[in-house]
Amino acid sequence: MAMPPSIINVHTPSESFAIVHSITQESLEALYDKLSRKAHTAYHGSRVGPGWLKYEFNDSVWNLDDDSDYTIFVWRQQQSSDDQEASTSTAVPSISINNKTTPTPTLYLHNPSQSIPAPPEYRNAAYYLFHPSHISSRKSPSPRPHSTKSRKTKGSRRTNNSTLSDEDSGVPKFKREFEKFHSANGVRTVMGSIGPVQNVRMLLKSGYRHVYISRDFAKAHGFIPDDAAPGHYGYGGLVNIGTWPITLTPSSTASSHPNAPPPPPVPTSSKLNGVKKKSSSDGNQPTKTVTLITVYLSEEPHFDVVLGRSFFERRQIQTNPIDPTDIVCLDTGEKIECELIILKDGKGEIVTVT
């Protein structure tokens, strides 16, 4: 009897399909390629890449953007296989991985540059955003019926209204506290230059492997040809577009990080006719360190430039757990000007950059 093929179920906001793909024998890039070549889909003609795929695990939704995410995804599928073998629950569709039976992996695919369908447009009920559990968390429950048998004093009514204001919101307390915590954190961004382009806001995220620039930014500033389009340039996945110089804007304040070196000595100055004058070696701007590093083209929708682990390792970047804006480059000892930005989508919900 022939072995069944290894398949993955794929749900988009408007359709569902399955593709043949072995998560243990094929790579994430191969998965991107197969999904990009899938015909008769709403996104046909676009390149599937980082930011497009998500999956569910332990009642949470996770991104599938790079090789590290893919390794964790495969491991979690194998963990699900072990849990299913030990369970006596009803069987679900499954595939064979290393001679074990595991649930068929399910991915959620969405083009981040396109909006989610809104009623009365067709919405695929299999897509995770349209599951009843996700929809109910966004809607407040119906008002409670008033009882004609209970009468409350003014004091009790005030106390009851204060508690109902949190309960009737439809959002559990732990989730409100979780979102409040993350909205206070945001993502780290730095200012600098890449190639000839100055004053670029860049995402500083060690969760990414390399340094990436978005397709639109690359076309606008001549990193790739003006006529480059999905299907002709970069359609085969992440594309190495060469080595480019990157500089970061240093901070004017000293770092409080315990591993930070002492600040540089204050430059000498002289007085001429009673007016303080900086020495010629001081200069008008602090010296910026130029880093030559390999850059890749990607479909990142949130930032023009993303500085990943390769940049972290090159500059030996250290972060401060107490002050998230305290960023130190140990290769030169300089502190980098850093800001926190909170990303939200069109619905006002926090966008997590992983």
C-alpha cells in the first residue's frame, strides 16, 4: 500500500486548499515557493515571504517568518504527535513524520499588504481571525436583562457599575493586562543611513537573522532596478543584493548599561577673543561607525530596513533589561539613539513584530 503524501492545510481569509509538503524534508523557502506558485488564489502573482504565514499552537497564533520559526514549527508538530499518541480523544486527519502519526499541519496565509475582508464580503470561516473564539473576544456580550425582583441602594449600584464596566467589555482581565504590558513596550527603532540614503528609521530586532530592506524602499532608492516586480526579481525567496554600508545615529547621553565602557573624554576647547571655540578635531557631529554588511530583499510591510542578528553580532549590541532604549554597541562603546514605537493596525489593535 502506497504511503500517503505529506500535506499541509492552508487557509486564507477567502479560501482553503492543501499542498504537498514535507515539513521535515523540505525547507521554509521551498514552502514559500510552492505557495507562491499556487494558481487560482486571490494572491496569485505575488511572492509569499516573511509576514505572510501564521499557525496556531496552544491557543496562540505564531508567525512563520524565518528558519528559526520553521524549526520551532516542526518541533511543535512533533510534540503534537506525541501528545496525540498518549491521548484517547477522537482521531483527527494526520500525516506520518518519522514513522509517527501527527495531526496535519495547518497554516494561515494572508498578504500583509491587503486588508482583511469585512462584512458583507465572503469570509472564510476556517481562517483563524474568523473563528468564533476570536470574534467573540472582539464583541461585547449582550446587555444583561434587568431583574424586577431586586432593588439596590445607591451605594450598591455605584459599586456594581464599577465592576460591570470591566466585565461587560468582553475582555478578560489577564488579557487587558497583557496588552497593556506590550503596548508599553513597543519595538526598538533606531535612526541611521544605509548606502546613500540618510535619516532612515530602522527596526532593531534580533528575532530576524539578517539585514533586510523592503521591496518598495529598494526600488525607490536604486538598490534594485526600477522595473523589478514580483516574478522577475526576488521571486525565488530572499535575495542577496550585496554588501552596503550602514551607520547609526549615536546618542548624546551616556549609557547606564552595566557592560557599557566609560564615555569618551570630553573634547578640549580654546577661547578666542572671549568666545569658546571647539577644536578642529571635535567636528560638528559625533563620529559615526560605518558597518559593511550583507543586505537581503524582503517583503517586510512595517519597516523599510530591519537590522537582525547578523547586525547585532557585528556591532556586539547589548540591550538593557531595565531601560529598553539603552542600546550599546560594544565594538566601539557608543550608545545608540533609540526610540520605542507601538505598531497598530487599521482596527487599532497592536501589531506584534516578531
